[in-house]
Amino acid sequence: MDRVRLLIGSHRWLMLAALALLSLALGSAMFSGAGFSSKSANSASLTAGSIKLSSTLPNQAIVAASGMKPGDSRQGTVKIGNEGNVAGTVTLEAFGLTGAALAAVIDLKVEDATGKASQLWSGKLGSFTSLALGSFAASTTRIFRFTLSWPSLSNEASLQAASTSLTFQWNGSS
């Protein structure tokens, strides 16, 4: 029986010794300061879309209005396109007005003549500043008609040989 107790007792010590070694091994692994990390990289590519306006009359007069007199009316058309790859908002702006006296008499009408004509603006040439034309889809073209009219009742002698000019600029943003 002493032998059995000795075996049981020694097994207990062996068991305790094994647990102690296991605890020591686990503790060393947990507090060893070893760090594990993993990294993965993905690359991305981005290309911005663009709006690019084109005109059938670059740097030219839209309306040939030379020699007008009271009662005359002249018109011209221009095609404005978006050659870009995204839709964009287009605005028509005017600057550089000369000959304010005649510009205060001449009537201007701007129409979108792409399909069924629709009037976008009407008033005196000298009062035109800007006009929002809305969104132009990518790869589309719209036709605009400009009409200049000199009312027949505006025949003041002071306007003889008068001239006026205005520069129109088309601006697009996406």
C-alpha cells in the first residue's frame, strides 16, 4: 500500500510538474513580445471625366448684322457640342459690350433650335449678361438661334452709322 501511495503521490508530482511546465510554456508564448501581422495592398486608379465644348463658329460672329437699319431683322445659328465623356452644365455669358446706345435699341432673342424651337431669352442686346442653358449630355450637340431686330420706330438720327458689339462665351462645368 505504501507503494501505491508512493505511485499515486509521485504521479501527483509528475502531474503538477507537467502542469507547471505547460503553464510556463504558455506564459512564455503569451508574454514573449512576439507580434504577428499581416498586410494586403490593393491599388486603385481614378480618371476624372471631362466636359469639352465645341462650336461650329469658333471666334466668329453668330449673326452677320452689318448694315442693319430700323425695321431690319437678322439671325444666325451656332451648334454647341459637348465632346466630353460626362454630362455638364452649360452657361452662355456676354462681355465686352461696345456701342451702348445702339445696344439699348436692338432686340436680341436666343432660342434653342435643336428640335422644336424654344425661346430661352428675349430683351435688349445691351441688357444680356448670362443665360443658364442646362445640362448637356456627353457627346451631344445643340443648335442655338440668335435673332437681332432693330425696331422700325427706333429711327433716331443719332444712331446713323452707330455700331455695337458683344462677345458671347460658352462655359461648361461638370
